[in-house]
Amino acid sequence: MKKSLLLMALLLAGALLLVGCGEEAQTADDHYDQDHSHHEEITMFEVIDRRAEEVTAYVHVDHWHGSLPEVEAGENISLGAYIEEDDYELLLDGDHHALAVALADGAEEGIVSFDLHGDHVHIIGEQEGETMVVFQFIHDGDVEYVTPPIEIVVVAGS
């Protein structure tokens, strides 16, 4: 009886070890080859000011820390993003994974316009004022994640 219990315990431990090793060897690409019927969670969303090459704002749960750089009227700012989903970095390739920006619901129109490049966006200052925008993570053409609204300020050009 003791030998059969010991044998069962060893077999169970070996099976768990094999299953655990298989999961650890999984790559980020394997992660995206899986069925997406379940909801993955964006665990990190940072906006990067591409001029300064630094994080300017990031989402914390349901609100922002930091702010977007001001835009001069008639000029633009170039923004990228660092995004993680379930602790896997999402590489913005403009094809399967893309970054977009849009006016938030109810935001003042005519203050900014957008130029989307897939791996980054340009926010163009159309006229002085303030409005709210949201960033979007696009996966295979579908909006998978939308940030909370964040303020963007357009100042007079020099």
C-alpha cells in the first residue's frame, strides 16, 4: 500500500513538473496563437513622447499619472506607447498590433486632429484650447483596449 501511494505521488509530481515546464517555455508569440475567446487584460499602458524618448503619462487602473506634452497650434507631437497584456510586451507593428488615438466621448472638437502610423501617432494642434483624447490598442483590426480620457492642450504657436 505504501509503495503504491509513493508511486502515485511521484507520478503526479512528475506530471505537474512537465505541465509547469511547458507553460514556462511559452513565448509571447505562442501567447497570441492561443484562442482569444477569453479576455486578456492590459496590465501596462505608457505613452512615450518620441521627441524626448521618455514616458510622459501612464494608466494606473482607471486614471492617468502624468500628462501629455502641450502642442503648438499648427504643429504636432509624436507619441508612441509601451503596452503589456497579461505581462507580455505587445510590439506595435502597425499590422497585427497598432496604436490609435481619438477624441474622447463628448470632447471639444476642432482643437486637435490625428495622424495614425500604426506604431505611433501624431496629435496635430489645430487651434488653441483644451480637449480630451483616448488611446486605443488595436489587435488585428479590432479595438481591444481603450484608455481613460486624458487632457491635451494646444497653445499658441511661436
